[in-house]
Amino acid sequence: MRPLQISPETAVKLSQKLGVPLEHLMHMPQHILLQKIAELGREQPDKDQADKKEEQ
């Protein structure tokens, strides 16, 4: 399996967001990485709505 074809900056940001060591992220199967990114995307709108409610 070859490493993911992403930039170093993107890899660092993803590893921080996912809480996964950089080495694990670079060798993670692509379908699993996409699933985790989708989960982050689903969580993000919930946080945005909570932030908007707090501002009001």
C-alpha cells in the first residue's frame, strides 16, 4: 500500500483533527480516511449551530 498523496500541511492538520499520529495517517487506507473525514464533516455543523446559539 502506498502512502496517501496529500501535502505535508494537510497531513499535519488532519492528524491533529482526527487525533491520529501522522505516521498512522499516512498509511491509513484511503476509504477509512474518507470515512473519518465524513464523520468530522457531520460533527462540524453541530458545533457551528451550538456556537451561533451561544452568541445570541
